[in-house]
Amino acid sequence: MPALTLSTSPGPLTLQARCEPQVCYVILTVQTSASGAVPSRPVNWALVADVSRSMRIPIVDETQFRSMLRNGSAQEMLVDGVPVWQLSGSVPQEVRNAASSALDHVVRALHTIVERLDRRDRLALVVFADHALLLIPGMVGSDRVTLVRAIERLPGLNLGDSTNLADGIALAINQIRANRDGRCADRILLLTDGFTRDSATCLALADQAAGEHIAITTIGLGGEFQDDLLTAIADRSGGHALFLKRASAIPQAISVELETVRAAAVPAVTIAIAPMRGVQLRRVTRIRPVLALLAEPTGAAAMDVTTVSLGDLAAGTPVTLLLEFLAPAANLGPLWLAGVAALSAGVRLADTDIQAAVTTQASPLSDDVRAAAARSMAARLMRRATTTTDPHQAARLMRAAAARFDELGEQALAAAAREQATAFEQGGGIAGIATRELTYATRRLGDSF
């Protein structure tokens, strides 16, 4: 297995001698020594697909939709808590045949995946709505005929109208456990377009998956899914969080995810941060490649080791974390802040200590630390703006995020945030496709660091 390296910035870190605690920042970069092509790994893969009613609604083009509005064949309804236009009445059969649903695109994606599986791969398919059902129990990739037959059953299933995501994740984790052999990359991919019953259970399952080195990649479809929940599931477990505006993008997204998993240089990487006595770790933000708040310890947890999951590391793609500490009052001399260890599937591959020099005059923040701190603040403001239920509070936070985007030179994001703030102030709902697009665009700020 390629080695991992850990490096910190600034080096050396200097703090001013003070009689009270002070905040300090350290950039931690994690990267693999691998270069060039990496041997392809087999994949122990569990796909968790939403088959609730909203996933089955035919998607028509604009011309077809306007025609059906004129003849009364389309009406607005609430499905799974989501306002949608539903086909009804005397819809021409040729329109029905031509209008694919999101579930049809999932079926096509699965056919594409089956074509790319080799004999070492395993594929499990879990579907869910009111409850979860195991449709494919971790079959080997060489059994393509049986896999295709199982996939063809998907459009005919009726599991209800709601979205019980927690049951689907739990069933998928059990399948990963049953099918793992130590050689394969373990990965869950879940896809949904709605709101689930029990977010707390989903997050607990994501933590459980992370503890077992199972990354969960999430795909949110459309504009009415729980982006805060799906991004948190991915970030906690070391997976990716994807947003698809159109169902037709599902096959390509799933194929890319499969190839990404195969090409990883170091699997299931976790970073353990152990603050020294008297030092508090306030938060851990992943800056690159995807901006996200990974940990914000509070209370007694601030004294413990904080572990964050980075998932699989690709060759040549370093991960940059911003660690924010509250250092205690200190006199002149050295001050140890924390010990850091990098592990792959539980095996320690690298470690380092973070130390500061306490002097009479501290150095100003470096440009890279300042830029990372600004991105961290923007991510936190966006999260708070999109999770509050108070539109006025959401608008205030969104304008504060816009100011941070201006500081970063992200004028397009700043303009979009101000537009959303105005919409909130005018009574617009916080949830919506424009908010989703802004949330995922903020996560991509890591690409420019």
C-alpha cells in the first residue's frame, strides 16, 4: 500500500504569550506517495435506491407539459411531501411511452454498472419507500444474467409513497458486512429525491458505517431533498455528496463513482486528532478537495480524540484540513497542541505532532490560513442559513455568507446568496432548487483553494 504523508502549515506556528486562551489555526495536508496508475480494486458495492412514488412520475419535456396543461392532463399534487405535477386523465399513450421517470434512469444506470462489473466485484441492490427491500443480495459481477433479471423487477415494485431512508441504509450496511472479504473497496451509494422520516437514525448509521470503514456516497435528485442530511451522511462516512438537477444524469454519475472507487490509491483513510491537556479542538473543516465542516466537538467531547473520515484517497489529490484550536494561556516557550495520526482501514500509516512556539510577538496569519479560515466561515454560514426554519434568520445568515464570498472573489456565489436572502425576506421558502444549487456550489469552493 502507498504511504501517507502529513504536513502542517504554518511552520513553525507562533503564538503570542497571553494570560487568556487564544484561537489558532493549523492547516493539515494529507496526501499519498502514490504516483501514476494505481491497480484497480474490486468493489463490494451496495446501491440504495428510492422507489417511492415521486421517483416514478414521468418526466416530460416542455412542449409535452404545455400540451397536457391545456387539455387538463396534468395537475399539481403533494407526493411524499413534495409538490409535483402529476400526469392524469387522458394522456396520449405515445407521451407516456416517451416520458421516462427518475426510476427509469436508475434502471439504465444499473444496466451500465452490470456491464462494467468483473468477476471479483459484488453488487447488492436495496430499494426503499415505506420500507426497505433487498432486491439483489450481493451477487458476483460475473452472474450478469441473474443481475439483469433482478433489475428488471424494479419498475414493477410498489413499496409505498414515503421515504424510509434509514431502513435502506441499515440493510445496505448489513449487505456490505455479509459480502466483504478484505480485498474489495466497500462502498454504499444511495439515491433519493425526497424527505426521510428519521434523520437522526440516518446520521447514526453514517457514523456506524464510518467506524467500519464503509463510505457512503449520496445523490440528491431535483430540488426538494434534504441536502443537509445527504451531505452530512457523505461527510461523516468519507463518501461524496452529489447533486443532480436532472434525472438523465443518474447513469453517468453512478458510473463515475464506480470508477473513482476502483482507482483509489489508499482506502478508508481516517484522521485522529488528540488535543493535549488544556487545548480544545474547536472544529475541523475540510478545505480541499470539497469544502465541508467535518467536526465541531462540544463539551466533554472536546477533550477526547476526534476522528474524521476522509474516505478513499486518490493519487495526486491531497486533502487539506483546517484545524481550529483554542490554546490555553501560556508563557514563553514551546506549546504542544495535538497529536495527529493517519490510518487506512484502521492501520496507522503516518503521524505527526502539532507544536507552537510562544513568543513575545506572534506572526500574522499567512495568506493560505486566512483563505482557509474564510472558506470555513462561509461553509458554516451556509449550513446555518439552510437549516434554520426562520426565514429572517436565514436571510441574515445568507447575506453574511455573501460577504464572505465577496472576500474570496466569488462574485457569482455572492450574487446568488444575496438573491436567496431577498427571496427569504419576501416570504420564499428556504428549501428549493436554487438553495440546493448554492449549497453544492459552496462545497466546490475547495477546488479553488
